[in-house]
Amino acid sequence: MSAIRVVIVEDDPKIADLHRRFTERVEGYQVVGVALGLADAVDMVEALGPDLVLLDLYFPEGNGMDLLRGIRARGLETDVILITAAREVGPLKEALRHGVCDYIIKPVMAGRFHECLDKYRRRRMLLARVDEVEQSDVDRLLREQSAAGAPGCGGAALPKGIDALTLDKVQAVFKAEDAAQGLSAEDVGARIGASRSTARRYLEYLVSVGGVFPDVVYGSVGRPERKYFRT
């Protein structure tokens, strides 16, 4: 999957540079433009066709919501994440009505910022893997978008039987270089010191929130094996 191309729209140069550096630290992202005003932002969105815009709300010359409305009105395939100091509920409601992917309140914490971009990348990867969707795909996307217990999404409650510390261990296993070849529940259990059935429970939870995806691997001998791959 090619890098996610990002335009940052922020009138404060120091904050814009901070958001650029935050973005470039996340795997799979490329900042292709930084606009310090709304007019430049409109030009960049039209000329560069970014996948994602990180958008401030208040500018000396206007409101970032106008850019969001324009993107939607023109039917552009550009997603938007709002990053703003606004704490009133009105802008949040309007942003949600116009389909923003996330809404981050300043001052931005690096951890929250990175979790947001990781969640967005997982969603894009899931959509890129399918031509037609089943109900399970839709349900997974909606769970991911609402962060209902998704790993690394702001501390939402995990379902019964899923412990946060153990979940972190399972996720860490997939950062190993050999994990790219896929890991079975038995493999994961051995690496975290848990039973196969425990590992399988955590793996299936990660499948449900888009953290990993399963596939059946056929070896030269023996039965097909269910393996899990990082999204």
C-alpha cells in the first residue's frame, strides 16, 4: 500500500511544523503540503489531491469548516481530521455531520495523535483489501471508526475476557520481523507465555477491530493452518 498523502492546514507555523513532525513519525504517512491559510489550503487540496487533511478550525480569514464543506460538496476522495482548540459542542456536531474521521482537541498529545493516524491507516488498509463487502466487514469498519474497544483508541473499555496488558503483549508480537509471514495462535501463545486458546481469543478480538487479519495457509503436508497477519 502506498503512503498516505497528507496536507496540514494550520495558521500557526510552529504548530503546523509540530503536526508535520508528528505525522512523519507514523509509519505509512507522507506530508505533501503545509498550508498556513485557507486560500492556500483550497489550492493544495485541488492540486495535490491528498488522501487526508489535518485541519484547524479557526483562521484569521475564515473558518476551516468552509474547507470541509467544500471538500464534501465537490465529492473529493479526501478525508479530514479536525485538530482544534474549540471546545463548544456545535463545531463537533457539524464536523460529525460532514463525516470527519476524528476530532482532536488542542493541545495535541503525541500519543493521541499517533493513535488517531494508526486507526485511520488500519481502516484504509481494510478497505483496500476488499472489492465487495460483507456485513462483517461493515461491522468491523464501524467498530474501528467508533473506537469501541479498539486497541490504542483513547482508553475505551475492553470486552470481558480481554485484558489490556495481555492485549499489548499480543500486539507487540506482530512487530517482530518474522511476523510478516503470519503467526498461528500457537505461535503467539508461545511468545507471550499463554495457552493457544487464550492467544486465539485475543487474536480473534484483534480481527474484530481491524488490528490483524486472518488467512488460511496451506502447507506442503498436513492440515491447512489459520494464521494472523498485521494490518
